[in-house]
Amino acid sequence: MKTLSSNVGRIIFGLIFLVFGFFHMTGAEMMAGWMPGWLPAPVILVYLSGLGLIAAGVSIIIKIYTKLATQLLALLLLLIIVTMHLPGVAGGDQTAMSMLLKDTGLLGAALYMSSHFKK
């Protein structure tokens, strides 16, 4: 049963990032408008982060380079938290706080998952 729940949890976790990546690829123009003005080439950054999310999701699902993928995913989530959510939280935005908490939880799960894979 442990293996079943482990595999189901891993697949669900990976699928979340496939969906997030898909949203980045199909809504890049809109998402670029949410980015701080000091970041260069916001549309390109949205596409790059979308590709990273998709790559992480695939890696997690098929268990290839999962340790590396989850570590890089944690780094990406940290960058999103610092550049996107913290400024909003500092300005009193409740939605930014919700997004910060969600991404912090996903970051923690990515780090936890990375400790369970050798490669």
C-alpha cells in the first residue's frame, strides 16, 4: 500500500506542474502583466518558467532525474515567491498571501520529494 500511495502522490504532484506549465504557455501575455516592471523580457520569462514547470512535471511522473528536477523546481518556486508574491504581501494583498502560502507548500514538498530520489 505504501508504494501505491507513494506513486499516486508523486503522479498527482507531477500533474499539478504540467497544468501550471500549460497555463504559462497558453497565458503568457496575461501572466507577463503580473510580473514586476524591473524584470526584463517578462513574456520570455513566463515561457521559460512554463517549460521548466512542464519539464519538472514530466520528470516527476516518469521518475527520470527526479532529484535534480525537484531541486530545480524548488529553486524556481523560491524565485517566484521572492519576485512575485513577497512584494504583494508587503503591500497588503491577500491574494498574494494565498499564492505565497501555496507556493511555499509546493516548495517544501519539492524539497521533501528530492530527498527520496538518488538521481
